[in-house]
Amino acid sequence: MSEESAQARWELRTQRPLLVLAMAFALGYAVPIVDSDAGRPVTLTCTLVEWIVWGAFATDYLVRLALSRERRVFVRGHWLDLCAVILPVLQPLRLLRLVSTLMLVGRRARMASQIRLTTYVVGSVVGLLMFGSLAVLSVERDSPNGNIRTLGDAVWWSFTTMTTVGYGDHAPTTGMGRVLAVGLMLSGIALLGVVTANIAAWFISRFEKDDVEERRQTAAIEALTAEVRALRAEVTALTGGPGILPHPLSPGAEEHSPT
């Protein structure tokens, strides 16, 4: 079998396991943030889970690279995957592991042909809300001037930031929190654009289907009209008259009666 089919088989077989690992990463990332009183064993376990999940995605990238027919083309086409793999190694911060794992999950999910655009957008919105809330809570909760202290505050802030409403009742005060806010705002604008374009494309496709059906019916009517005209012409040629045979009981029919 070809190398291309081997790569496709690998991507198909590893899609669900990687999704399960991504969920495990989400749990490992969320537990120490939501439960600030978690003990050291719990924190170390969650950190280990995060690194294992990142290692699984990094291994997946390396295997796909090895199975690709032209590796230089693969690297150029998946440079974001490469950055996501290298990023946590340069500086092992939890936030960098979060960003890189989200990038790898998103890039890997887009390769699956059965995942539609709507499902991807909904998943992206939920993921950004969840991870954005957890990330800003982790950096703002201990800030002396911060006003995002609870998970509820963080979720509310993430929702208003993604929708670009920005009531201002909660706002990040640290540098990292503001970086997260910029990323969340840009992501929200991009997702809203995708949703708007998707809805517009749906309406356009519906209108095009209606136009096609209308044109089909019009063509069928024109074809039927042409057939009727042809039949009238044949009747006229056979009877030598105007194409309408006299009724047997009509006055004109008496002249042609056999009696």
C-alpha cells in the first residue's frame, strides 16, 4: 500500500484516542484551577497528565511526518503543528501547554472529513469559553488589583469578551490576563465571522436550489407546450383542416354523414 494511504489510516485510527486524550488534558488543566485547595499529589498528577497528552500529540505529528511522502511539503503545510509541538519545550509553562494542545487538537480535528463546519465552530466556541475562563482565572485570581476571583466571574468575562460586548464589570489587570483577553477577542470575532458566513452560504444554497427547481419546471412546461404544438401540426396535416375534427352531432357533421 502507498505511503499516503498509510498516513490516512493512521489519522483515521488515532482520531478518537486523541480526542479522549484531549478531554483528559482538559480535566487535568481544570482541576487545579477550580479547586485551589487541591493537594500537591493532585497537582502533580494533573501536570503529568498534561505532559502525557502533549507528548501523544507530538508523537502523532512525528508519525504523520514519517508516513508522509514528501516531508518538506508536510512541514510547510503543517507549520502550526510544529510550532505547537516545540512551544512547550522552550518554556514549560502551563499556559503554553494549553495553547499548544488546543492548536494540535484543532489542526488534527480539521483533518477528519466527517466533522462538519458547524460542529467545529460549536466545539471551538465551547472550548474557548472553557479554557479562556480557566486561563484568566489562573492568572487573575491572585492578583492584588484583580476582580476575577471565581469561576463564575471568569466565565462571564470570557462570554462578554468573545462577543465583544465588554461591560467592563470584570477586566484583567495582569499582563498575561490582557494577552488572553486580546486572543479571546480576536478568536470571538473570527468565529462570529465564520458563523455569519456559514448562515449566508446556507441561505444562498437554498435560493439556488429554488431557482434550479423553478428553471426545471419552466423547461418541462416549455417542452410540453412544444409537444402539443407538434401534435396539432400533425393533426392538421392528416385532416387537411384547421386541426380540429368536427363533432359527430354538430351541424357540419350532417353533411358528411353516410345517409
